[in-house]
Amino acid sequence: MRSGSVFVGRYRELTLLRKGLGQLAHGSPMITSVVGEAGIGKTALVSQAMDSAAGLGIRVARSSAVEGGGSPAYWLWKDVLRQLSIGDQIDFDGLDHADHLAPNGAADVPTDAATRPQREFQFYEGVTDRLRAHAHESPLLIVFEDLHWADDESLRLLSHFVHGLAGIEAAVGIGLIVTYRDRPGGGPDSFSSTILQMARAAGSENIQLGPFSKEESAEAVRLIAGNVGNIAIDDVFKRTGGNPLFVTEIARMTGAEGTMTGAEGTMRDLPATVQLVIDDRLGALSPTAIELLEIASLARGAFAPAVLLDVAKKWTLEEVHSALGEATDFRFLAETPGPVKAWDFRHAVVREAVASRIGNDRRAQLHAAYTSVLETEYRNALPERSEELLFHVLRAGPLVENSRVVRYLLFAARAGMRSLAFERAAGHYLGVIELSGTEEIDGSLAEAMHGFALAGSGTGRDQQIADYFRQSFRYYISAGLIDLALEVAQIRFIDNTGMSQAIDVYEAAIELVEPDSRIEANILGRLARSVGTTRGDFTMAKGLLDRAIDIARALGDLTLEMQLCGDGIHIAQFNGKFAASRGYCDRVVELAEATSDPLSESSAYLHLGLYQLASGDSERGFDYLRRSMQRANDSHVSERISSSHKVLASAFIRACDWKSAAQHIESALGHYPTDARVLGLKVTLAAMTGDSGGFEAALAEFMQTAESNRDVGEGATTRYLQMAHRARQDDRLLSEIRRSITAIEYRSRTTEMIGGAVALGMACLALEGGRDDYSSIRERLIGLKLPDSEMSYLPGITSLAGLVDEAENEFERMITFATESGQVFNEAWLRYDHTAHLVRHARGETAIARAMAQGRRVAERAGIVALAEKYDRLESLSAGRKSRTAGLTRREIEVLRLVHSGMSNHDIAAQLVLSRYTVVRHISNIFAKLEVSNRTEAGKMAVELGLV
């Protein structure tokens, strides 16, 4: 495929053509056919061959048949001979007086009808002689495109010419390349005869072009549209089936508009070129076949003839089969494999183009007809086929009553829950809720609210989930459905909004539940988690949890005890009680080994690994994480396997083992390609290692996922992006981190604690110049009570806050810990922040040089390419600071720092034991030397010069 000067794929085919051209350049004839459907890339391939021919000194003449046929006789040949400047030597209109074309001086041939074949033969020979004579000067390549549209006269002459090529002397090189589409039914007689003649010719080649592979499609999209992300590229391939024209045009539209995806069944704009090509192809079909394709385009996937028959209500089954056969011959449809005879569109783009021809009213009527037909077809399996029915019900609009819509939404939601497709189920439950509007809660609406609260985690609707959770609980209580109310009360929340607002429900449920029962233990565990993480009350949470664990032990329910100990791990780690967390982890391992539960054992090893890494024991930490990975694989649960890959990828990034990190990232994405946390890690990996192309691709992929699923994993994703932002300052990263921090703060507004992700995100922004509330951020960081391994931002923030000595102590402690525990990632960034601290506070050229040299060595050993670039900038800043502050005296620098801190002249005088007059004089000198006019500008200049 060619796009401008870009050619993608077709390497085998182009090699074959170039081989033939090489032989042609040495005098051997060449006959090659290039065959394929519309848009498959025949012209692009031939164009590449023509460029190669020109480079070999071969003269090229090219002509195309007129689309749709109807061209004058000998159109192709007249065009070619004109290009070769020998057209005036041949009178195509004078075939009835063929003496001037008779070869080798033959006598005139009578012109009656009986002798026409002889006259045609001599006319054809005359044309061949002219071309043979022309080829004596230099090798000649003739290219005929779109032969399927060619006039009969051109085709008969071509048949003769092909037959005669074998008789051309070896020293004369004439080559022929023709392109055409496969023609259903064999095509016209002249066309079929010509193709057969070419196939029989000695040494002829036939190149059958197929669609692009997935890799070739990806290459084409990236070359045309830039780095749009793997999700969008996969969507293009799925829609187009790899047809090069469709791939190219959609990629061009994507490059212009920035998007190419849409929800299932929605109308998506197609490039005008694609729509025109498909409309043109439809013109070759009968009206019945076109109407059948339009009806079929609204089916959800493959369709059976009997269904189309009942939806249309106007044809016999034989007519339906005939139209399907016609559409299949013209390559619109293909039979699907399987025991049931069915068809589907060859390309989703073709389905979209055909569907776009249908007006809205007729579209709704057809979807309503599909609904009625399928309800009858699936009457004994409606819940199992609910997704297909729902597809049509939702698109039929008011033609289908709400009660039927609700019915199928609930069927589909229940099916989604059974298959663990929680996101899909949540969407269906939400559909019931939105359809009900302001109606009073009934059983269906309560089920939908209950279901959405259970399945909707991660949809970015935390407040709605909490509201539906409470409303469904109250409805079931009021209706006397205590068992259902207790089912609601056992829903597990992981977000602060849900946990904080669920506390009163959990407390009410405990009053209703049977004492010392499994349900009571479950609800106590939920309540403990909520209290421990939203109120920060570890003592109360531990008391609730211990009570629940005692119940589980009394019941002998090891699985329940493991679950509760898992809650204990989370509560303890959240509150900085790492010793307690270790105790819960050890207990989970014991229980998992006793029950042979690989899932629980994997979870326990995961937490143990993280605990050891946080404690500075990297060797044991990675050992536990690898055990977690092994047991996750044994569980065969994709979510756990992906989670283990994700944690290992993050751990390997922090160990600067970039190759291992990349492997685990790809493995995790293999399970969940749109996991925002993993995509965030991929962005970080590329940013740290200086892979600009990989960074752009990964960031585009992340941003596309973030846009479609806004609030999944806000905290964790933000933390990964923080690392990327430190390595590579990018406005898109900055905007995303700020947006995430705002979202987390909003979601945490009902709690007494601000999430750690907020404080860490603020610290990251501050270190890279994005915030200046250093003292406030420092207080938040200290309030987190995290281990030193998680507090690498703190010394830099302390330095920015102007607490020089405190910062020195923190840097010394944390760098020593990172070095001794082998945490090379943290060590590398701490050393950079320490060097920046020394430059900022002018701590002496020798100290700065020593710190910079040590930091560069660690960064190089860690393979963090981004740090090398940051050190270069820091070194330039240090040199520039010295030259630009040469005019400021030591006292003036002291005064400038106090001005930056917000002190008044009176306060500065008291601090430095100076008169107010002296302070005013110093400030006046500072303004003059720094060329500023007010205190705000002076403070900003102090930051720019690294003085604060």
C-alpha cells in the first residue's frame, strides 16, 4: 500500500515483480497478473513496480480501463501507443483497410465479413510489430489496470499480444503487468478468454493480493495517523479486515480528527472515499440483494437465512438464498463456520457503510421486527440470548415498550454477573435505573440498584453506587425481604466514598443478622475495613476485625478467615501498622496452604512481597512476589494473574530491571489490554529509559483508555504517572496528574483522611515546579506515616520549603537506606533531588560537584536515561546561577530568601537584626540587580536562580 511516499507490506509480491523486471531489463519477456478485490492495493503495488522499472532503464506505458465499462474500442491500446509516440502509425478505425498494417509487406486482404478474422489477425500483428520495434531501443513495460472493465476489442488484442510474446526474440524485452478484480461467474467471455490466455503463457505469474496482516495494518495506521495506541489500531483492523484502502482512509480520518472508535452498534462516520467505493460495488447487485444486505447490516453479528426471511416478510426462502449467494459472490458476505448455516459481512466497515443507507424510521422498524422474530426464535432460551435481543430492543426506540426493555436488561445483567463480566452487567443495571427515572422503587428497580452497587466498582460513579447501595437496602427492609437486605449489606467497597457512606448500613445490618453467623462475620469485616480506612481508627477497626475472625474460627471457615485476614492486611498497611500487616500475611499463608487455595495464597505472598520491599529487603520481597506469580498461574484466574504481573512490573521498575518490567507489562496487558495502571507503568518505563517513540505510543494508549474509563484506579495510576512526569515533563502528563488529584480529593471529601495518592501527587508536581505550597505538602507527607521507601519525595519538598538542615538530615537518612537495601531507583532519584537541593541553596561548589558525579554514576548504573538529561540541565542551571547572582552580596541573598518566604520588612529586620532602613536599602539593591520591580517578581527570580 502506498500513502504519499510510504509503502507498507507486500514485500513478497514486490520481490516477485522486481525479479521479473530484472529479467525484462536483460531482454526476457514478462507476463504478470495482479488480482484482488477493490481497495486491496493493486495500483499501489504496480506503482512500486513501475518505480523499480524506471530505475532499471525500462520504459513504462500505463493505461486504465474506464470504470463501469463502455469505453471506445481499443481504449487501452490507443492510450499506451500514444504514450510511446507511435499511436499515429496505427489507424484503429481503419481495420476494414488493413493493408497498411499487414506485416512483412503482405498483400492487401479483402474486406468482406468472411475474411474479418484474417484481417484482425494481421491488424494485431501490425500492433505487435510496432511494439517490437520500439522495444529494440530499450526494454518496454506495458501496464493495463482494471482489466475487468476493459472493452472487448482491447481484450482480444491483448490475447493475441500475450500469445505473441513467446515469439519475441530473446534480445528484445517486452513486459506486461495487468490488474483486475475477481469477477463472479467468470466475467464476460472476452475477459475470461484473455485471463486464460495469460495463465497459459510460458513463464507467466499470477499474484493474488490478500488483506494486510494485523502487523501491516498497524504499520500503515502509525505511518499515516501517528501514535494512536494499540486499542485504536486493533479497532481499525477489526473493522476493515485489513483491506488496505479501508485501513488507509480510516487512518487518514483518524489523523485529522483524533478518534476512530465508537460503541458497538453505533453509527460511526466513514471516510467519503470508503463510502463511495462500497456504494459503487453495491451498484453491481440486484435490488433484492441490496435490500437484503441492508436488513442484514442491522443484525448483531452473523445472521441466518430464516431470520432474514421473517424480518423482511416479502421473499421466499429460495429468494433469500439466491440473494445471499449473489452477495457472497461479490464478496460482501462470507459463510461462517459451524453446524448452523449462517452468513456475516466480510468487513465491519462494509456493514457500517450499508447500514448508513437506512433512514432512522426504517432502522427502528427493522430493529423492532428483529426483536419480535428473535423472541419467537429463542422463546425457550431468552435469558441466554438476552444480549442479542437487547441489542435490537434498545435500537427500536419507542416501538418496543419499556417493560420488555427492562426485562432484557435484567436478563443480560444477570448473565453478565454469572460470567463475571461485571462492567457489562453494571451497564445493564444502570440502564434499568435510568429507564425507571423518578418512579418509585419496585422489585426490578431495587434489583438493578443492588446489582449496580455490586458490579459497578471502577465505573467512576462511586457516589451513585453508594446511593443505590443504601436505597436498595432500605427497600428490602421495608418490603420485609431481610435476606436480600443482608445480601446488599455484604457488598464490599474499595473506594472511600462507598466505605464511608456504607458504615450506617453495616451497623444496621449487624442488628438484623443472626449472631455468630457467617453473614455477621462478613459484615463485621466490611465495617472494620470502612472504619479503618475512612476514619483512620485502627483500634476500632482491629476490634471489629478480631471479633469477625473469632466467629470464622468458631465456624471452622478457613476461607472466610483468609478473607478477613486480607482485610486486616489492607487496614494495617493503610494505617502504617506494618508489623500487624505482616502478622495477617503470615496467617493467610498458613490458611492458604491448609486449604490448598492458590488464589488466597497468591494474595498473601503478594502482600508479603510488598511488605519486604517496603522494609528494604529486596531479595525476600522479589522471592515472595515470584511465589505469588506462581500461585496466581496455578489459580487460572486472569484477574489475579494480571495483578501479579502488574505488581512485579512495578517492582522491577523500582529495581531498574527494565527488561523484566517490560515482560510483565506485556503479560499483564495480555489479560487486560485496557488496564490503566499497567498502561501507566508502560508510560513510565518508556519515559525512564528515554524511549521517545515508545513514550508517545504508550501515552496515546493510556490517554485513550483514560478517556473511556475516567475514574478507574485514580490513586495507583496517578502514582505511576508521577514517576513518568519526573522523568519527562509533558503537558499531557501534567494535566492528567492534576485532574486525577482533583478527582481523588473530590471522592475523599466525605472522609477524615486525604488519600496518600493526593499528597504524593502534589509532591511530584512541586518537585517539578508545578506547585509552591511546600510546607502544606510536607505536612501531608509526614502525616501519611509511610516507610522511608515510600517517602522519597519528602527531602526534596523539605528543601523547597526552605528547611535546609532538616532536608540534609532526611537526604542522608533516605539515601543511606536506599543504598543499603538495594533500592537503586529510589537512590538514583534521591541523589538527583539532593544535588538539586545543593544547587538551590548554594551549598558549595565542591559539594555540588561531588553529589553530581555520584548521582550521574548511579543513574547510569540504573539505566535511567532521563536522569542524565536532567543532570545536564541542573549543571547548566548551577553555572548560570553563579554567573547571574555574582552581583548579589551574601547579605542580599539572605534578604531575598526571606522576601521569598513572605516576610515583611519589619520581620526581616528582626530576623537579621538590622534596621528597617537597611532592609529597604538591600531590597532596593536586589530589585535593581535582578531587574525586577516588586517582591513577587523577586521571589520568583529567587526560585529560578536556585536560591530557595
